Amino acid sequence: MRIRILDADITTLEVDVIVNAANSSLLGGGGVDGAIHRKGGPAILAECRQLRAGHYGKGLKTGQAVATTAGNLPARWVVHTVGPVWSDSEDRSGLLADCHRNSLQVARELGAETVAFPAISTGIYRWPMASAAEIALTTVARAEPGSIREVIFALRGDAAVEVFRARHNSLA
């Protein structure tokens, strides 16, 4: 499985799956979540509401993942996952790894070949970028690829790209 790291707007990528750093409500929010809902249009929100009316009535738990249409986005599907909030007093790294692991599992179940991730939990949830890169890249590199042949980390800004590339190079 090939891993690429790009400075890119995840909502513009022509991939099978875009991973959304969602909030537990699945009803949109800020950051990547808000951009995906805005650009993807009402079809994503409609499917998220159906999920909330069914099995996910209390919302999506941290680390879980679920798929919806991608609506107007160039991707085929959006896989929503809820990242953990950073804590300096409690190790939540397993939950962040679960976000990546479970998102890849859902993508494989869909038959996806290409998956794009943002830097989950590094925005408003304050996860340190270096730690997020370590967890994300290690988890993806160890994952069973199945149908997935390429994973892209679509990041914003030179600093994030440099941190992820440095970690990726140390894994090679």
C-alpha cells in the first residue's frame, strides 16, 4: 500500500474515500467536518441523519467509523470517524489509532482502492502534530491493505506536511 503526503484540500481529491474528522453528532461542524458537509451538499447530512435515527442514535463513539455518500464531492464515499480530544493526563493514543484502523476497515468493506485522511484530532481537539503523525502513519503502515492500494494524508500547510513526511521517511 502506497502512502503519500500532500498539502491539499481533502474535499478536492478524486479518491474512493475521504475520511472525515467528524464530531460525534455526525451533523457537521467546523474544520474538515464543516468543509466536507458544505462542499458535499445535503446528501451527506441526510445520510448522517438516517444513521442518527437508527443504530447511531446517540452519535458515533470516538474511534468508530461509518460511511455515507460523498454527495457533490469528487470522492465516492465519506468515512466519518470521531477523533479523541488531546489530554496530557490520559493516554488516548489507542483511540486515535482506532480512528485510522476502523476507517480503513470500512473503506475495505466498500471495496475502496484510494483513501484520503486529514490529520485527525490536530485541529480544535489539540492533538500535537508530531504525535498524530506517529500514530496515523504507524497504524496505516501496519494495516492489512485488502483492496486499498493508496492512502493519502491531505494536510494543510508546510508545517504539517513536514512533520508527516519526516515521520514517514523514518518508517521507510
